[in-house]
Amino acid sequence: MVMLRRAQIINLVEHSYYSNIDFRHLGTVLDCFAHDAVLSVDGRSHRGRDGEIKQYLAQMLVDYPSIRHELLDHEVDEAGQRSACRFNLKLEDTEGHARETSGRAEFHLGNGKLAAVTVESDGSAAI
């Protein structure tokens, strides 16, 4: 069983996950997830890294050509292999309409990968 240290957990969440969403590197983002991971966004669950999670994230990248996350804080429970953060998110859709949202995300790791991610936003689209 792979156990990540605090700095590795932060790197996984901030750089491998969020930064690669912003830079539109879908393959790198998917590599963060365990094969049987669950991504829950505002109460809607997407299961399986290569299935529903991939479909959801790919569609988000199509719908929003510009995505920018700003992380406000980061809490890490190294022993529990968990992390949480608050974020601001700026989105621009294909028609050039900008939207901002904020929220909180929780990350549960298993064997060095994201096993479960729960994102709750203020009501707008979030990833």
C-alpha cells in the first residue's frame, strides 16, 4: 500500500489535479485517479477513471475552453490520506461568457491515487 507524505498529497491535488485541469491535460488529470474512483460534483457522482469521470472531465473541457482555479487554503491529514481545500474558479464557455464560482473539495486517497473526490460549489459548475 502506497502512503503519500504531506508534500506529496499537496502536489497530487494542487499540481497534478488542479493545474492540469487548468492547462487542459486530461490524461495527466486522469492519471491522478484510481481505476475505481468516484468523483462527486454538487451531488452528482461519476464512477470509474476511464468511464464516467473521463466523460465528465472531457465534456467540461469542451464546454469551458478557459478554466482557472485559485486555491485558497489546503488542509492535509497525512495519516488518513485525506486532503481538503477551498477554491475560487473562473470559467469561460465557448460563447465567451465568463462565470465565477467558489466552493470546497475533499480528496480521499487510496494507494497513492485519488479514490474519492467530492466537490461542492456555490451552485455554478465546478471541477
